[in-house]
Amino acid sequence: MPQECPGVSCREKCRRPDGYDSRDFLEELLKEPVPLFAYPNGKLGRNYLPKHVEMARELGFTAAVSTNWGVSLAGCDLYQLPRFTPWDGSKGRFAMRCWGSLRRPNGAAA
């Protein structure tokens, strides 16, 4: 079950208090489209569910990123793009993290 604020629906959490969608607010502020969505905390099954993926599609986002570890390859679900954190202190550790990510394409489990 995703971790959510008690008594607050996903759609309500994604809205500003004045009723505008966060994306609408950002687009107005930036004066350009905001086509991508990032799932808060982003772990499938823990922070978001398939119904949230469908909501991102229905809201017209082009793609969405999760924090499921891996790299995106051709054929990957554009609404559940995996990623990894490249915050290493050395080039060697960064290279190892990249290599490890390539071993888990499309956010596959270890």
C-alpha cells in the first residue's frame, strides 16, 4: 500500500490550495510546457500504484519517472521510467554504479 497522507487523496495532494494543478502553476511560472511527472518517492507498490500511472497518462504527461533502480531502454514503460542516483565521490564508483544499472534494464529487480 503506498504511503499517503491520511485522509488526503492523490488528486488532492497534487493540487495547490487555490485549486490549480501544480503543473498548471509551473507552466504559468516558467512560460513553457511541463510534460514530465515524477512520482513522489517513486517506488512502485510502496509510493505509487498502477492507478497512479494511469492518472499520469490521463493528465496528459508525456512520461513519468520513478525511483525504481535501473536504466531505460527501448520498449520501457514511458510512465515508469527507472533511474539511479549518480552521486558518487569518485569516477570509479560512478562507473560501477552505471555498470550495475545496465545489468538491471527497465527497472528490473536485482
